[in-house]
Amino acid sequence: MIRKALLVIIILATVSLAAVTLILTPTLGNYFALIIGDDGVNYSPDPGDLTPPIISGHEKAFEKKPVARSTIPSGYEIESKYFYGKFYQNSDEVIEMQISNLGDNAIFVYGFGLKGPNGISKYDNGYLIEAGDSEKIGLVAFEVPGKDQFSLTPYIYLMAQTESNNWYDYGLQEFKTLEFEAERAPAEVQNPYYSNPPHYFKMVNDRVNGTDPLVRTTAESASSKYSGEYNIYQLCSLFDYLATNVEYVSDPNESDYWATPEETIYAGTGDCEDYAFLMASMVESVGGSSRIYLTDDHAFAAAYLGKTNETDESIEAISEYYNSAPVYYFTDSYGSWIILDASSGMYAGDLPAGAAPISTGWTFLNQTNVTVIDVYQ
């Protein structure tokens, strides 16, 4: 099973006394009218059984910025890391930024962004990072220019704690300019889609389990910041939890073991289908509707967002949650399904492994077919 490669750049900094993109895929048609088991019974779910997330009144929560009471710089030592995938020209992309505090005193990051050829991306946040700790402070979205090479300058807004436990505000602190390469966007690939072949339908639905007590407890804990009726912020929190707390580990050579969601939670490891089954199970456990996509060499989950003409606000809210990141999804006659590839994506709505953005949306690469398995709970 493949996993999208993420590249990492590390920069050390020391100071002594630092728009929503809505993207649709081609319509995939009606995947339902499946056959369950060997008795030849056709099953067509009622669209009313599909549950979309609501847009709740929650806001993304950050720690409160300290009051700067010191006028004397305290000094700091930090390390920055950047996580990103392959870049394509004239596309909307993201970089994830991580800050490590290598100094002796706490630091507080209250903003970050990138300066690039197409302008400045800036986002507010609030992260207290104790000495010796690291924190992923968020995603930065930007537009890749239409050329082979480009540069970006990352920056943060930073405060550092003094020996007297007061705070000094350093304000804007820039890091070293980064150089990147971008490929031309690929041509669109038209893949055949297969819906719910009985063998795979049974195998997948034997694994996905939204009623398991451990799955429910894990999902409730992961989404507890955004309590209440099933909502898009719970969906994003579930993805973030899984991407952060489960480590990708491949199965042994010539073996493809499909772990149960409970096994993946206990082990804290899994490969792409294990991520997919646990992701779908957690979505189901909080009241959502999910499905699994299988390609030649990958598996990932997706969640129902609602009827296509009613999902713009949900997609915009998800993009805003991730600092204007582009949100990718499937469409069919039932509506839109957001991609949840926690084994390789950086956020809910990121492209799955083995895919790339194009001018009309996105496309799979080097796949002969795609199989869609609907979760039947």
C-alpha cells in the first residue's frame, strides 16, 4: 500500500540577549444499487439515511496570548520544520509548520505565515511551547506560481518568557528563505469506478465498526472540544487525532493484514487500510456517514457532506478551519464526500496518495480502477 511522501526542511534560529478553494471531481455517478452477500438481494439505501455534518457555532480554540511586560529581550533558540508534498504549478498548496523550543524558557507563538511571489499568507494562532517541546502550529496555504522554481519565506510572531517569568514580545521573526521546485500539472486520467463488489463489501463492512465501545470512546475524546450534534469541527478533529496518534507501519512483505479499528487503536500503528477503517468507524460512531475507496495500491475513507448544492458552506468552513487549505472531495448523485486520507494527507480534505491537482479539480495518477465501498451499519 502506498503512502504520499512528505518532505521536511529544518531551520535553526537563535537569538541571544524569532482564500477558500472549492474543487469538484468529475461526477462519479450512482454507486449504490449494490448486492449484499450471495443471495442476490439488491440494496439501495434511502438518501435520507445519509447524515451530513452541521456547521456549528464553534470556533477554533487557541491559547490566550500572554501580556508582554518585559522591555528587555530574554533570548530564545528555536528550530522550525516544514512538511509538504509534491508541488504543481498554478495550484493551491499547503505547508505545515512545526516549531521546537530548544531554549531554556517558554515561548509563545501567536501568528505565522509565508511571504511568496503571489503575496503574503498570515494566520493568527496561540501556542505555548515549553522548553524542550515541539508543536505543529498549523497549515499555511499559498498559490504556486506557474514556473519551475519559486521561493517562500516563512515567519512567526513570537514571545519569549524571561527569567523573571515576564514576557518579551519579539513580534515578526523571519526564517531563512526556502527554495522549491514545481511540476507541471498532469493530464486528467479517466478511471473506471466499481461500486460495492460483494466480496470487498463484506470484507470492509466486517472491519468498520462504529458501535465498538473503544472506537466510540476514542472518537468522543478526540472531538470533545466541539461537542453537540455531529458537526464539521468534530469531523476535522477526528482526522487530526488519527493523523497525529497513529504511526504508519507497513504490513510484512507479501502480507496484507486488515486490522480491526480496535487493534489499530491499541497498537497505535497501521497501514493505509487500517487508517481507513478506523477513520470510517469514528465517523460512524459520532453520527456521520462514511465510505471506503480502494485503488490499485491504496485505501482511504471519505465522509458524506450533503447534497452537492448544499455543501458550499461546509466546504468553506473546513477550508477556514485549516487556514484556507484547498478542500478536495468526490461528487455523485447523493452529494459530496470529503476525502479523509489520514495515512498520507495533512488535513481533512487533502488529496489522497496517488492523486494530483489539475485545472478542473483533481485526478488519480497511475491507477487502473477505483472501488467504492459504502459502509452499511
